[in-house]
Amino acid sequence: MEAVDDADQLPETPKNEVMSFFESAPPLKDAAETEKSLKEFVDRNTSLSVNRKANRVVCVTSGGTTVPLEKRYVRYIDNFASGHRGAASTEYFLKAGYSVIFLYRRGTCQPFCSLLPDDPLLECFSVADDSNIEVDPLHAETVKRAITENRAAVADGTLLKLPFTTIFEYLQILQLISASLRSLGPSAIFYLAAAVSDFYVPWESMTLHKIQSASGPLDMRLAQVPKMLSMLRNEWAPMAFYISFKLETDQDILLAKADMALKKYKMHMVIANELSTRKEEVIVVTEHEKVTVRRDSTQAGAEVECPLVELVVDRHSAYIKKVDA
Amino acid sequence: MEAVDDADQLPETPKNEVMSFFESAPPLKDAAETEKSLKEFVDRNTSLSVNRKANRVVCVTSGGTTVPLEKRYVRYIDNFASGHRGAASTEYFLKAGYSVIFLYRRGTCQPFCSLLPDDPLLECFSVADDSNIEVDPLHAETVKRAITENRAAVADGTLLKLPFTTIFEYLQILQLISASLRSLGPSAIFYLAAAVSDFYVPWESMTLHKIQSASGPLDMRLAQVPKMLSMLRNEWAPMAFYISFKLETDQDILLAKADMALKKYKMHMVIANELSTRKEEVIVVTEHEKVTVRRDSTQAGAEVECPLVELVVDRHSAYIKKVDA
């Protein structure tokens, strides 16, 4: 579903189209502040040593981008994505000693929270007679883990969370991240799990006010989002290790598209997901092999992201060795 | 933004169009269970007396409906709505002695939680050295209030929460609610604050799998959602008290459309919201007057929903008297 790697049959997006996408996009709020926190984050994590894999930083993108249909943003097209894949993968990357930039859709699943109910505050807590707040014993361990591990990662400075909503924000922040990770060369990973819009209404041609219902049906023409993955891969951070995702509902289309994305965008790995089985298994497609990764179904709460991230870390280590050799 | 009362210039939706919308919609999951909990809820709340306004039940709709573009539901069109208006209004209706059926979009703002940060679990709690969970003193009162008042309302049986995501679910559940409230006559209120889609892709003409990007732009044709408000108002629960909402980004269009909706759908009140000022003030449009309702800006945390619901309750009481006379 990625804008960046869907429609692989298409010719490369010309650079001027990419430029004009950025030039016509609404300016990113807090751009200077985001750049500053990225700089501090990268500086801190490249000077770490004890117990950390020095210099290894992964940018995990997570959740779906939206495409506004009106500038004032009443209606928009959205992509379904709970953000579970990105949130769970972030946990395993942190465990593996990586620093993580978590670029996530506002309101989607957060790291260390994927096993909690949808509304943990109202579902896990109660107020006792002495007016102390108590946790439901059933959820106590999960809640404690969520709070402590999230706090620890943020306090350690090994997890930086950056939220987005629209396709414009997503691509603008991704560009800032690539600029800050470029100097890390092969030690940086882009783990692009977000569901990025394929089609959008160019900002300049967008109506300012709410679309008024007229008599009869509504006809809409949406333009293709320029394929940014080529720019990111070849120009913004050309030495990084790249992993993109393919989600399809039709198994027949899936592997063909994964192969195409691998070649066209020179990905190091493409993770192929089929919508109905994606929590049980994924197929990891690389230049030389296709590996099916399954969750350990003998263990309660085991997630497919655990062996998946292990495999990614293994291949990333090999990649760094090869580049450094 | 309501499907039910936008495009007021249009002629009434023919009944067969409404029928065919429901017939072609995907079947509602848990329909029998929803009917059962509605029946129990209405039975319980019409036999209450002490400290409650017996028989008075309000159905508050809240948040935006989605329109799937594919049956497997990867992409959809969404309407922006935090659900804050509906959640806050629910609190004030409960305080006023009403029982509330809260028909809300999954993931949107919940009653008693509107003053909390976006992610209360990660932002308000910490784990102490003795491994007890503690609340950040800054948020302690708000958190306690959210937990106790929500629990109390659900435990008392005066608050019934029913979630929806798509336009299909929303309209199907609304029909079940109207069937269960019909017998209450003028004691029932429909407070329709949800942002309902105007346009949709009819289920039958929808693609099963993900739309594949082709070369060039994507052309989409969306059909109008049949205007259900007439059916609800005139046939499903004709004696109830009706309040609908108009949200526009253009002040000039707003009042004209509110007036039109009032007349065309025989609403008792239409609440006119301008997107940029809607948290400060709204204009309540009735047959004989336009009243501007403002939040009490001299009081910290005061919400516009407090005087708004007061006004609604006042007019509802007058309506019941008039009908009963």
C-alpha cells in the first residue's frame, strides 16, 4: 500500500515532480524543532557505547497516512493500519540495542502497548475506597510493563517518537530524518512499515472549504503521489539498509509485487504481508531468497515481529560488514 | 457534514432507495446482541425513578463515519471528528438525569475523558520503586474523575456505549436504537452530533481487493448516501425530540443551511458550528429564534456543551409538556 513502492510498473517519478510535490505542500509545523530533536537524538546515540550497538539507528514508520480532500480538512481518504507492526517491531529493535526513530500516525498503536485493551484507562483501572487508583489484576503486568519500558526508552534517549497525520507531513518528516541519518552510512535502517497513500489531491487544486453536496454523484480525480522511495534510496540516504513492506489482500499479486519492488527500488528486504494472515506469518523477500517467518505459536503472546526483527538485525550486521570490508 | 441533513436542496430520498441501501449493506455483526442490550437498557431506565428523570433517554451520536473504498477495507474516506462534542454532551446529559445511549466512532473521545492527554496511560502514569503504579499529581484529579464517573455510569446502567466504524454500521445501529426508543414517545431525544458521510461506494459495486494503482490518475465516482433523517424523523421514531448539527468551514453558508435543515427535516433544534470557533460558541437555531451559546470563559475548563445541554433540556421539557397537554 506504500505510495513509495506501489505501482511498480510505472516509470520512475521525474525529480521535478518530487520537487513540485514538496514545493506545493503546506509547510510542516515545528520543522525547526523536529530537526533539532533529530540532531540531538542522532548525536547522543552515535556516542553511546556500553550495552548499545553504537551508531545503529533504525527509522520505523508506522500507521497510515491521510490525504485531505479539503484544505480545512473535514474529509480525507485514509489507509487502514493499526500501527501494530511498527509498534511491536520498535520494541524488538530497542531490545536488540538499536536506537529507534518511531515515525507514527497520531492515535495508532504505541510501542509496549500492543497487548493492552483499546482503552486502557477505562478498562484496566478502578478507584478504591481510599480513593487510590488501582489496576485490575488481570492487566497489572501488561500495564506496568507498558509504563516502565516506554518511560525507560524515552528517558534513556533511545526512542524518539515523531507523529504525523497527512501524507504531506509524513514525507516532509521522512526527508528530515534521512538528512539526519545520512552520515551514519550503512548503520542506519529504514524500516518502512507505514501504509502510505498512493493517490492524493494536490494542495494547490484543493478546495478551501467543505465540498458541498450537489445533486447526483460526486466525481473525484486523484493524482498519484510521486514515488519517493527512489529519492530516499538513491539520493537522501544512499548507504542505509532498506526494508519496505507490501500489503495485499490477494496472495497471487503479493509475491510478484514484492519482487518488483525489490528490484525497482533496490530494497535490501521486502516484507510481504497478506492482510488476513499478517499476524501469523510474513514472507521476507531478498535478492537471493524468500524466507517465511512465523510467530512461535507454542508461546502465549509471541509475536511474528520477534523473529522478523531478529532476521533483519542479522542481515543488517552482514550488510555493515560487507560495506566496511 | 451529516449525510442525513446535508444537500438540503435535494428532493426527499425515495423510500425504495433507503430500503435498497439497507438491503445491499453488509450485515451488522452482533445485531441480536445489540438489540438485546438496547432492550434491557430501555426497560431498566424507564422503570427508574429516584433522582432520575424517569423515561428520559437521549441517543448521542459522536465521531465520524467511514466509507470503505474496498470490501476488504484497506482504504476508506473518513470525516474529521474528534468526538469531543458528543462525549462532553453525554456527561452533561447524565448530570441532568438522562440515560444516554452513546453511539460513537471506535477510538474517538469518551465521556469523562475529554480533558485528558491523548495517550493517558503513557502520559499520566509512572511505576514507583516499590513497583506500585502512580499517577502524575498534575493529572491525578482528572484521571480519578474519568475512571470513577465512567465506571459509575456504566455500573448504574445509565450509560450504554455502542461503537461503529462504517456508515453501514452507523445507520444500522441507529435504526435499532430508534426501534427501541419509539415507545418512549416525546421522552426520547436524538442528539445527532456524529459527522456522517455524504457520499459512499455502494457495497455491491465495490471492488473486493485492494485498488491497484494504474498509470495515471484515479477517477472515483461516489453515490450520495440516502438521506435517512427523514425516515428517522417521520417513520422510525416520529414523536421524539430531534437535534441535528451543521458543521461548515464557511460562516456564510452555515446559517442558511441550518435554517434549511430545520424546515426540511422538521428538526426541533439545529446546532450550527463553525469549524474554527466551535469550542467557544455555537448558534442554536429553532423555529422561532437563533440563540448564541458561549462557554463560560471566566471559568477554567468550562465547556460550551454545559450551557448547550442546559438549553436542550429546557426545550425538551417544554416539548414533553406540550405533547402531554
